[in-house]
Amino acid sequence: MKTINLDGWPRRDHYLFFKNFEYPYFSICADMDITRFLPMVKENEISFTAAIMYLVARVANGIPEFRQRVRDGDPVEHEVVHPSATVLGKDDLFTFCTVIYEKDFLSFTKKAQEEIVKVKVVPSLKEKIQDDAMLFMTSIPWVSFTGFMHPVKLSPADSVPRFAWGKFREEGQKTVMPLSVQGHHALMDGLHAGLFYEEFQRLLDQPELLIE
């Protein structure tokens, strides 16, 4: 992790403008075309949750703004950030599932699937990683939503990006899935969310690249 020097940082004015907002977040929701991705996941018997955790983490790690955080009032940037997803467990209550990110798709999803099984047996709302080098995400498979807002701590404002995906639906010959991206506006703009969606869709369209 490194501290970002405000002097000479192109985002300095935007950072100072937004960082003290009472609610400094923006959220975007868009449909993703999973027509080619879904069969690959099923054919390889990979947990869909594990596969999406991987894609979110891979794309987010490739965009510096998704690795940046506000810490003690200063901007910092992590070298790598790790996904933590909610998983439905017993009594219809969710538990947190944190997986250390690695770029190999099959290796990551194998570890993620093992961790999902573990947390269902021993649920916990405690994160394994006790800092902000995280990406928070959740699945809402019952609703093909058009917008999503996550709970956040405001004192101080939590700067960890948040993601949510929802119920699939058929549109003509396509299978689509809503995906929400929420970020801290002191660190990122709609442009960066747009870059995220663009790369996410590129990987969905070329799933064969993930298992080579």
C-alpha cells in the first residue's frame, strides 16, 4: 500500500471536494450479457458465485481507482484488493465469505468454492482481512433489479467499492444479469465505473480466455 501525494495528483481537487460529503457515494446498475459465460461455468462445474467474485476482483484490480481508499483522511492505494461476498447460510441468514485474490481463474474459483462450503457450516460476520483492501459484493438472485444501494458506515465514510448482481433473465437470444457498482466519489467517477463495465463484459464475451 502507498499513500497518494496530493501535490501533483490530477484528482486532488475532486478528492478534496467530495471526501467530506455526508454521503459521498454514487451507484450505477447495468445489464451484463452472460450468454457465453454461463455455459462455461456450468460445463466446468464452477460455482457461479465464485466465478463472479473472480471477475469482479480481476477487473477491479486492473483499475487503480478501485484499489484506492480514504484512510484517516488521506488517499491510499493498495497493490491488490480481495473479494468478500455474502453467502446464504442456515436459517436464511447470510455470512461473509472472503477469498484471497489470485489471477488464475480455476485456482481462485476452487478456493472460493471451498471457502463457501466452510462459511455455510461456520457462519461469521467478521472479515478475515482487517483493513480496507477489500471489495464487498452480494448476490440478489431473486430479483432482476434496476438499481441497488448498499449500507455503508459514514463516520468516517467507508470507501470500499461495493457490487451486487441479480437474477438472470432472457432477452431474445441473450441471457442478461443486472450488476450494480457503487463507489466513493472522492476516488472515482462514472468514467471509472464505465471502464469496469467495459472490461467485465469483455471477459464475459470471451470465457475461453479464463480457462486456457
